[in-house]
Amino acid sequence: MARAAHNIGFEEDIKGIFRQDDRDCMLANGFPQFDLFEWPSVRAAARRILQRLEDGDMPPDGPLPADVVARFRHWVEDGAPQRRPETYAAFFRDLDSFTEYWDVYRLDTNGRFMNAVTEHIFPKVLAPWRDYALATGPEKALRREALLAVLRQQPVSEAVVLIDQLQAELIGTHFGEPTAPGGNGVLEAQLAFGKDTLPLDPDRDSRLGTGDPRKPFAKFHRMDGAVMWFNWAAHVESAALLEAETGPRMAARTLLMAGICGGSAMDFTFRDGRLPTRSEYKRDEATERLIRGKTETLSTNWTAAVAELHDLWRIAASPLVANKFFAAGIGRRIL
């Protein structure tokens, strides 16, 4: 999958191309009407706008300079992101700096965030969450109670809350509060993360020695182990269950869960050798629009996002599909 090469964002580099008169003209005369100052509107009409720019009949008082048209073309070719792709990569770089790469960037944390993941969340939460997410009918309530019993153990709950707080704080730092305009930037980050279109990270790669087992993955911002999408979801849902799906961080959790649904769907659809996802998803622009639209809808509905994620996990963990990315023992237990 070709990753974004030009680091062009709508807010930083495209919105300023258009003047108020251009906006007013399109609002009054566009077929259909669209707002040149609003990213969703321009994204939806991007190829039509590009054609008009290249033909020289937009704006109406004369063509734009060739370098400006080229900038718009590159932006469209890179997926028409709201922000520069480096902005999205920075979120994952920061998140990883507290966890997997803490010894490279955050020695001051003494590894407490990574320890929370490896000592409590992964070994204690993942198995009961997987059983709960796979369950249907009356068994689901029983599996939920079994998961809650684990989550209520003090070391586990403290670990889950620690990572939950970190993620919410980083969303606020990089994208603003989840309820504010731009808060949904985390969705764009997760979709690009899933499709593997974020810029490479040569600095992180350069900091690791050749013998470091993280070295082959350090320069990428993507999900290297496909099942990790569901490990991430297990933590996000567990944090919500601990607070009875309430509290000030629910907006951030909902964004994350919706983004995991969309990001994993992008990943499994557009990258080779991954887990199965919905059969209707194909490698085409129509599917990308479908996944994007569903992700945006789920981003304000926690219950729907969780239901979708559980469906996606049941598909990915299907006993009909043997997959090398399953964690040890998971395939045997499902079968």
C-alpha cells in the first residue's frame, strides 16, 4: 500500500487555496452545492474539484498556479486527509513512546505504562474479554460478569485506568477535546494507521540497534500483529466497563472503539495476509467510503461501536479461517 508521500493536509495546506468569493460561488451554484471551507465537503467532491482545477475553469476568474493545482492533486492522491499525515503519525509516535519504546523516549516513566500492559492487561484481561466478545445469547451476560470479576482486581483495574488516562490525554493533546471540532482527528489517524499510509519514522528506526527485536517494525506506524486491533479493543472496553460505561473519558473511548472498527477493517481489506473482515469490503474506493462513513457514525454511539467490534472479532476469529496472526492457543480454543 502506497503511503502518503507529500504530507499535505486540508486544514494546513488546502483550505487556504480558496477565497470567500470561491466559497460563496460554490454554495450558490455548485451541482451539488459544497462548502470549500469545510473538509468533509471538499473531500467528498475532491476529484470533481481537481478536474475543474486542472481544466482551468475553477475559480471562475482564472486558473490557479500550476504548483497550487499540483498541491491539490497530491492531496487527493494521498487520500485527502484533514490534517497533515505527520500529525496523525505524531499521535502514534507519542503513544508508543510511553509503551513499547519507553526505554528510547520516556526513561522518566520507568516503564510503568508498558508494565501495565504486559503484566496485567495482556495476561489477565485478553482471554476473558475474547470469550465475552465471542459469546452470544444468554452466555454473553455470564462472560461479561467473568470479565468484570477480573477487572475488579486492584492491580488489573489500576493498569486499565492508567492506560485509559494516557490515551485520553494524548487524544486531547494531539486533536483537542473529543467533543470539540477536530476531536475526530483520532478517527483519521486510526484509519490511516489501519491502511498503512502514515509517514515512515526514520528517527525511531535509527535509535535501535540491529539486534533489537523491534528494529524491523520501528520505522512504521501501522498495526504489525493483526490480532492487536482486538487486544486494543479489549482494553478500551474494559476501561468503560470499570466505570459502568459512564465518566468523562467515554467520548474518547467511543472515538477509539469506532476507530478500531474502521482501522481494522481498512487493515484487513487493503493489506495482504491479514485477518478476515466483512465479506462486502473490497479493495476499492467505494469500500473506503463505506468504512469511513460507518466509522464516523459509530464515533458518537458507544453501544453500536461495541456491537460492531464484537461482530468483527467473531469474523476474524472464525474457525473456518486458519490464520498465522492468532496469538498462541487462541485458534485451538475457538475450534
